[in-house]
Amino acid sequence: MSDHAATAAGRVSRLWAVDLLALFGRRAPAVPVGTYTTWSWPPTPTGYAEFRWTLEPRTDPSPVGYFWSHQVALVGGEAAYVGLQTVGSEPAGKIAIFSVWGGIDAEGPDYAASFGGEGTGMTVRIRYEWVPGRGERLGLRADGDGWWRAAVEGRLIGRIRVDAAWRGLASRSIMWTERYTPLLRTCADMGYAVAWFGTPLADGGVVPRHHHNHLGPHRGCPGSSVRDADGGVLHVMGAPG
């Protein structure tokens, strides 16, 4: 079975299990419903050299762990993401993070290391005390010789090197919200996470052709939404009923 088929089959199995539990009057497990915005730019064979965007957390769901991420792909290579988290592990507390699957080297002012589990690669992180209601300007750009550099408000998060055969940033990216810790036992424990993502720009001003807002495909806890707002998109998870 292909990876895509296995993923689809697993999703159907989970949905069937939820329906079966409801049929027999048993409570289905609490599952977060993620929020997503897919952005599409004019295609280019070599990819883009830079993306820039603004991220404004509008609530602070700490100590619940949330990740506001912008995930990109490198032409001829793998995926990467840059964003803000409420609860880091190394370093602890609020952080900014940049990771690349398949990365081969990394350096940064606070933390740089390899990662495993869901694929392998390199990650760099810094302590970053973001606050609700303050827009944070983030950027990711090529830095020569296979290196990619991420920053927040002009402060270096770190640099990651990839295979020199990889090219620039692909013409499609995804902004998303994830609740990742602690283990969710009931929907009442979701935490309330709201963040606004500004429309991203490529190479100094190339605007996306279009975008698409959507929720995760599985059923789960109520309170998730994503919509256009204020020249960007507003992502909400755990909104009170």
C-alpha cells in the first residue's frame, strides 16, 4: 500500500471508529481539529529565494502547547517550517523555531540539533517572548551554498544547510495551527488559540495568486475556524461554545 493510500485508509478507519463509538453511546476520544491556509504563487522552475510574512498571536494559550507554523517546500528537496510555539522543550518556554526535513547541518545562537521521529532533519530554535496583539515579522531566505536562514523581527533564529542540488522555495506553502501538548483527554482542555497570519510575500513583493482556507479532515473538538480577515487569515482553535 502506498503512503498516500495508507494515510487515507487510516483516516477512514479513525472516522469509522468514531461513528461506531457514537452508535453504542460511548464517548469518542478528544481530537484537535487543525486550521490550514494554502497559498499559491506563480510557478517558477528554480523556486523563490525568500518568503516574508507577519504572524500575530492574539491569545496566549500557555501552558497548552500550540504551534503557529508556515510550512514550505524546497524544489527538488523536502519540506521546512518556521513559526512560533507556546511551549518549547529545548529551549523551554516561548520559542521561535525553524526546521528542515533532510537538512544536513545547522547553526544558531541558542539551539541547533538534528531531529527524528516524524522523519529526520535539522532544527534551530531561540527563546522568543512573543506577546498577544503584537505582530511578529518572520522571514526565510536563501543564504548561499545550500544554507537557508530564518529570522523573526530581524533576530536570527538560525541557519540550516541542505543538499546543494535542492533549489528554491516551491510555489505553494501552508500556514497552520497545531495543538501538540499535553495529551488531550477532553475537549474542555483544548485551550483557546487565536492567531492572525498576514498574506506572505515572495522575493520582495510577489503576491500569491490565490489561497484556500480549510479545517483538518477528521472530526474532533468544536471551536476551530479559519477565515479571511484584515488582509490576512485568522486561525482559531478551542473557541468557547
